[in-house]
Amino acid sequence: MGICLRYSRTREEAVEIVNDGYIKIFTKLDKYSKGLSFKGWLRRVMINSAIDYFRRNEKHYNSLDISHGQYETTSETIIDQMAEEEIIAAIQRLPPSYRMVFNLFVIEGYKHEEIANQLNISTGTSKSNLAIARSKLQKILLREQQVSKEQNG
């Protein structure tokens, strides 16, 4: 569920991705190679389910023209002060195309070439989406930190 939450906007979407993943696991259990990590295989199936969900449902929604994106830098020390749930919630607020690239690159460790192949985009688009996702995520986290400070005093 943790993997799927990072790729979705809502808990309901994550549950749908998990369900799709488990259907794949049960129908393709014969593709699992004994001797390899079952946990690793399960993780890969869930990531692929999230990618499939993205392709089916969100690829063309909420898309932005990235050629006009502006990059802003902010403090990265904010992350140290936030709980995991707050960080996941912030990632979920990213537009789908940025969220997908961010998760695949930063969290899963894919290379831009692999992301480009998985999502049918160019390597340059993958790099650009990652830069914009980082910038947007920093802004979201800064706003949340400011709100938290205002509420606490």
C-alpha cells in the first residue's frame, strides 16, 4: 500500500492500484522465479500496476506545458521536520505526470532512460518533469511548514 500511495492522489486510487496488483500477482504467480526475492517481485508488480493505472487513467489529465516551467530553489531542510504521512500527502498533490517521474526516479531508483521507455516520453521530458516535480514539492512543503508554524504559534 505504501508504494501505491506514493503513485496516487488519494487513498482510494491507491487501493485500486493495490487491487490491480494483487490480481496480477494471483494470475501470474507462475512467472515468479523461485529463489528470487518474493518481496522484490511483489514490489515490481505494484510499481508496474501504478504505471499501468497512470497510463489508463491520467496520462492526459492535468497535463501542463512544461516548456514554460520556471525553476525556483528553496530550502531542503524542511523534509527533516516532517512526518512520513505529510511527505506522502505532499507527493500525492503533485500533478500525475510529475508525481510518476518523481516516484520512479527518486524513490524507486529508475534511470531517466528507463522512465522514458516505461511512460512513452522522451528522456528530456523525464528530466524536466523531475526538476519541476522537485520544485513543486518544495513549494508544497514550504507552504505546509509555514501553515504549521502559524498554527503552533
